[in-house]
Amino acid sequence: MAGSRLLKKAKGSYLLYSGLIIVVFFIVLAVFAPLIATHDPTAINFDEVFLPPSSVHFFGTDELGRDVFSRCVYGSRISLFVGFVAVGISLAIGVLLGLLAGYIGGITDLIIMRIVDIMLCFPSFFLILAVIAFLSPSVFNVMAIIGLTGWMGVTRLIRAEVLSVRTRDYITAARVQGVSGVKIMLKHILPNVMTPVFVTATLGIAGAILTESSLSFLGLGVQPPTPSWGNILTAGKDNIMFAWWLSMFPGLAIFITVMGYNLLGEGLRDVLDPKN
């Protein structure tokens, strides 16, 4: 009954379908980038500098004569890779600490939540900038830093869910039967508190893509010649008056991708919310 009810709600969710279509489109774009790209994204051709969009170069060319369409296609790989890996890191940390804080309680809960409070005192983007300033800019450092500075919200969410679940009868029965705390957390509690995490993860991917694009735009993220939507925008910033396509197309890619994940997250929230 519950499954059929969720399926019925999903069928009527335009937000869910709209977001899913956009997300799947960009995943396909990233996976099949070598087949979709029309040119080598790093190939330099000084005879074709700043060419406007045409049937040969769909999105025009940049200051080095590189095909912007191909760079945007390959840039989707970087953005999605960073989004998924960074959110995976933050979920792993947040879920673990949230489980420990909510189930064990006491001094463990106090220490974990005070660490969360301290981390939340710092604006996340400026914290990322401060950390990455001491490291060499690379896609791997960007993923790690975004993940390691984005777990606090997941921890608070999981902790709140665990606090509401740990007093239920089936948890008490498991304790009476002598089931270990680790097994109770992993087998009985974790599956019942993960639903809101799916929504958080979807929205987190959108945030990670924005952060990566911002860092690359500032020159602190993915470094040329590796194509990234953010570093394509950097070239567009300096030449926006006569090469508008350098800003328009990667900007649209970021906007549509982030919108897709936000729509998907909103749709999942509506479908999974038992009040609806």
C-alpha cells in the first residue's frame, strides 16, 4: 500500500519529472561526452579565435580558438563528478556523526553538536576559500574540501530523526533481546531515517556544483586546460562585450543543472512527505 501510494504521488509530481529529465540529460551528456563533443576541448587554434556561434562551432570559440560547445560538454563531467563525490563525503560524515549523537546521547551528543555549532559559525564558502588557499588548486582538493565542510546540516537532520526513532517499541524490543548498539543503529534505525537524506543529498549536489563553479571562476578550482563551466566563465568575464557566448552558454549550463537538482529535490520532498 505504501509503495503504491508513493508511486501515485510520484506520477502527479511535475517538479519531480521536470527535475529528473534535466538531471538525466546532463548525466547522459557527461557519460557520452566523447561521442557528443564535436571537437577536442583542449585543442588550440589561433586561426579561429573568438568565432561566434555557427554550424561548425555551435557555441563559438574562446580566446585560444577552442570549441566552447565541446568544452561545455566535457565541463559537465567535472561538475557532476564534483557534485556526487563531495556530497558522498558529506553524507558519510554527517550520517555517522548524526547516528552517534542521536543514539548514544550524553557527552557524545554534546561534543558532536558543539563541533557542529562551531563549524556553522563560519560561512561555508569563505571557509572553503580559506582552506583551499593553503592547498594547490585541483579538482580532487575541491571535492574533498566541499565534502569536509558540508556535513553539518546532515548531522543535525540525522540526529533529529534518530531521536524520534530510538524510543519506538521495536528499538526497545531489540535492546531487550540483547542486540548490540551498532547493529541497532545500522539495521533498525538507519533505514528508517534515510528518507529526508535523499532530499538533502539532491539539493547538496546543486550546492556543490555552484561552489565548484565559483572556485573555478576565481581560479582556485579546476585549472586550465581542463574544461570546467567555471573557468570558461572566467574567459567570458574578460571578453563579455564582444564574446558574449563565453558567458552565456556555461552560465546557462550551470543555471539549468542547478535548477534541475533543486526541482528534483523539491519533487522528492513532496512525494516522500507523509503529510502530503
